[in-house]
Amino acid sequence: MSDVSLEVVANPARACAERLAAQARAGGAIVLTGGSTSRGAYEIAADLEPDWSRVDVWWGDERCVPPDDERSNFGMAKAALLDRLAAAPRSVNRMESVEQYAAELEGVGTFDLVLLGLGPDGHVASLFPDFPTLDVTDRDVVGTPAGLRPFVDRITLTLPRLRDTRELLFLVTGADKADAVGRAFAGEPSRDTPGSLVRAAYGPTRAILDSASSAKAVSATGTSSR
Ligand code: 6PG
């Protein structure tokens, strides 16, 4: 039985957006992900709840590019979510450098919701398979070269900091992710698949999937769908 609750849905972006909007209403600290899958969820979340004034927004990882570069995770979330809100978040904590982000995180407690994507190689945030960054336990933030496209240097939260949350939510779609989904959510924890190493320390870990990405995980674990 998986320790991740797998939810195979017809509209993953919508399901994820509903969770984001609920957290925006409840307030707290939300960690956003980069990548392309979350963009649709951000757009819908802004429509569902345009008032984010009760939340602090963080990122799990960033590419080392200017904020207006099309590869920037901050830039993507700004266009898809932040710029569409009627009331801005209480704070927006962009990753600019390892030192700056570590300083901003100092004294910040457990996150309320961490959103993560999953790479086809099984990476999460910018923690790539078998990279030494997977062993870092004494810091919240590290720099790393990229293990996958786009090949620009990255900044990422470490495994312990990603786990320090009341809920962890993966959003994964597409047949090219089916192997990684199987390994991350229905296999043994392994450095080959960083997604198998991240679970919420203080609450549920959930994965919102489409049927294509779930093909190698659901038969092994069972699932709920809506
Ligand atoms: C990044 C990420 C990364 C992403 C996955 C999934 O900066 O690249 O935060 O971990 O979430 O690679 O990305 P896609 O949604 O584009 O497949």
C-alpha cells in the first residue's frame, strides 16, 4: 500500500487549483513548483480565489535566470497566478540566490502546503537522481547544476525542508511520466527517484494524476478517482 494517496482525475489542473484556492482562503505558507504542468492550475486557482492576502508564497526551486526570462519559475507563476489576483499574497518570496533565500527562510516554520511536479527522470524541485544534493540535511537551500532541460543552474530546497510541511501535493500528468510515477509512489524509496524520497512530515502526501501518468502506479496501490 502506497504512503501516497493517488487521485486519478479527469482534470488534474482543476483539482490542484481547488486545493490551492482552499489554502489561499485558509491562509498560511504555500510552496509553489515550477515546470509546465502547474501553469494551468495556477490560472484556475487565481479565478477560483483572487484574494491571496492571507498567504505567504514560496518556491521549491528556481532556475538561475532573470525573473522575466521564460525559463523562470517565478516568472511563470507571476504571469499565471500573481498578476491575476485581486489581492496579492501577504509575502512573495522569490528565490534569487542560495544565501538570500536561506536568510528569508530562517525562522520560518512548517509549511502548510508544498506543491511539487515530477520529472520524467523522477526528479522533484531541482533534486535530481543520484545527485549529492540528496544527501544535504544541514541546510534548507542548495545550488545545483541541472540534471535535465533546461540546462541552467538551479536553486532548490533540500529534502528535509520540502518534507517540513502539513501537506505535500504532487501534480503529474502525461504518459511520459508513467514510469516515474510508478517508481515515486508505488516503489521503494530510492535515490534513483527523488520523488520517492519526499513525503510530508506532518500530514498527508497526495498525488493528483491523469490516467496516462498513473498507468504504472494505480494497479499496484489502488486509487480514488473523481
Ligand atoms: C523545475 C521544477 C521541476 C518540475 C518538474 C516537472 O524547475 O523544472 O520545479 O521539478 O516541477 O520537472 O516539470 P513539468 O511540469 O514541466 O513536466
